Amino acid sequence: MEKLQYISQGQTREEQERNIRTVLDNGIKWVQVRWKNASEKQVTDLCAVSKQLCTDYHAVCIVNDHVQIAKEIGADGVHLGLNDLPIKLARDILGENKMIGGTANTFFDVVKRIEEQCDYIGLGPLRFTATKEKLSPILGFEGYQNIINDLNEKSITIPKIFAIGGVVLQDIERLQEIGIYGAAVSGEITSRPAAISEFKKAMI
């Protein structure tokens, strides 16, 4: 599994598609199409184009929230928030071979996601981010460390956890020292696509 995921950003269809094309041109291999406050048709159209682009670039394409759209356009999987469709139901719809990621904010969320057999866990937010509404409590590095410590204390195998929420390049070394597998990044990669290669070098 790739260690760097790009969460798409943009207020319009054109902006979203342009950003996705740009990050693919700059070497990203995993895109999560995320477009809030758009109609289902708009999201479907963007996801269909994004899936084709990702296929052309040999990249993974997953869809935020919309399980039916993911199935319809043949996406590689979905990412679901804590209040979205239950993981089991999504698995029933998409089948065993699709990737399903789940959001977590606490130790108990992480355990729940492990029990639900998510393929990876998006744990966060690391810090405040303006790209997400209704932000969960901020974890900071200490929050990540505490959750990893709790998992270790209970002899729970550490799953593939991705840091999410305001993650920047300078965070990667410390996150990896804590035991975080990878990162889902939006803002820094959108504004500076050349950072993709630097993220990849930092992720051992």
C-alpha cells in the first residue's frame, strides 16, 4: 500500500480536475476524490473522470463518502467517515476486493475500525485545517503517540494508520517515529505539487 494519499481539493469541477491532473503529473499514485457541497451528479462526473485519469497514470482512485458512486464508476475503493455508511454495508456493496478506509479520532475509533476490518485507518486531525468542516478534536503529535502507546499496551497489532488533517512535509519524520504508516495530504500538495517527491523521500 502506498504511504502517500492525495485528498483532492477545489471549489469547482474544473479546479478539482485540474488539481488531480497536476498531482498525477507530479507522481502521486493514490488519489481520494473528495468534493463536498457538490451535487451527486457533479461528484459522479468528477469521479468518473478521475478514475480514468488514475488508470492512465497507474494510480489508485478511491471516493470519499459515496459508496454507490464508487461502485458505479469502478473506483478502487472508498474512504468513509465516522458518520458515513457502516463499513460492513460498504463491503457488501463493493465486494471483498475493493479498498475501504475509515476515519478515526480516538483509540476506541481505531479499535472499532480494526474490528470492522478496514484496509487502512485515517487518524486525525493532526492540527487545524480549513479544508474540512465539522472538524474532530485535534490530536497533535501527543494524541497519536498516546493512541499508539495504548495499542501497544493492549498488545494490539498496529494497523496501517495514515495521519490526516493539516499534515505537512516537516511532520513526516516525527509521525514515522511514532509508528504512523503514512499520510493523507491535501493543502500542501495542492499548493506545491513538487512536494510529492519530497514526501516520498521522507517516507521510508
